[in-house]
Amino acid sequence: METLAERAAGAPVHPAMRPPESGGRPAAVLLLFGEGPSGPDVLLIQRSSRGRRHAGQPAFPGGGVDPADGGPVAAALREAQEETGLDPAGVHVVGTMPELYIWRSDNRVTPVIGWWHTPCAVHAASPDEVESVERVPLAELVDPANRLTLRHPSGYSGPAFRVRGLLVWGFTAGVLDGVLDDSGFALPWDGSRVEDLPPDVLNLASRG
């Protein structure tokens, strides 16, 4: 995990995700890795389909940085606790990744990398925001059968994963793709497998 954090901290940021010189709301997400029943895994949530932004999308726990947080690390842990019931005392924060910009929501997001040394039960602790919580094994994420490229009507194409009944795409899939590559976990997969973003997913994503 220390090596992963070191590599991730120095990873180049894609031009499309570089934050502007000014503006944007500070936010943070928690990339929480642990040793689960099926080997190493990462914690993901599925956002509520009733939400105004990123409705129905799989994501890392996280949200805006409040003034009382004092920074992205505390914000990521607080949001994860509120959304999943996570006990922050069971998490060792390994490091942070460079700030990334999500233009659609105008958020400047700092990914926080954590090791779940003392796992606890997690659930959709905030039903208005979260529909489900999953510990997704890394073995399933790197399985070439679960990987594809999704094409948005705008013309943008990016990595995606089909795991545990979830279609992981967009910002979350892009971060996972980079982290798996940096960590050495990634396996060769068929990049020519391209699919259009499903209409139901696109309709939810178009809200807000």
C-alpha cells in the first residue's frame, strides 16, 4: 500500500481532469482497500437513483470538504462514515493522490488512499444518498471479462467495469483504472470492446 500511495501521488493527471487555476468546490473521496473474504478488495457505494447529481452511479464514498474538516483526509473519512457506517478508527490513511477536477459538478476532488486494517460491517447508512455498499474484490476488477470501454453520446470514451451487478464508469472507473495500473494488479484486457452508455444510465447521469 505504501508503494501504491507513492506511485499514485506522483501519477500524472490527464489534461481533461486538471483543476482550473481558480474556482471549483473542494471535495474528497476515500479509496479504501482491505483484505476481504475473496482477497484484496475496495469499498464502493452505489448512489441513490433519487439523487440530483451522479444519480445511481457507483462511486467511492466521499463528498464536499466542510470548513470544520480541516482538509480532504478528514472529509473523506467523515463522508465514508456517514454514507456506509464505516468506523474511521479502523482505517490507516496511506496517502493522497493529486487533485482531480470533475467539470460537470465543478468539484476539485482529492482521492484519499486508505488501508482497512480493522474491517467492520458497512451498509447504506444514508438511504437518501446511497442505495447499496459493496466490497469489490480486486480480482474481479482486473478480470478481463469484466472490463470494457464505454462511449458517451458526447463522443467521450473511457474505461468501465461490470462487477457485482454494478456498471462502474466515469470518474470512479478512471481512477480505478489508473490505480490498478500503478499498483501492478492490472491484467491485459480487450480495449476494442466498446459499448454505448446504456440509456437508463445516461438518463440518470443527465440529472442536475
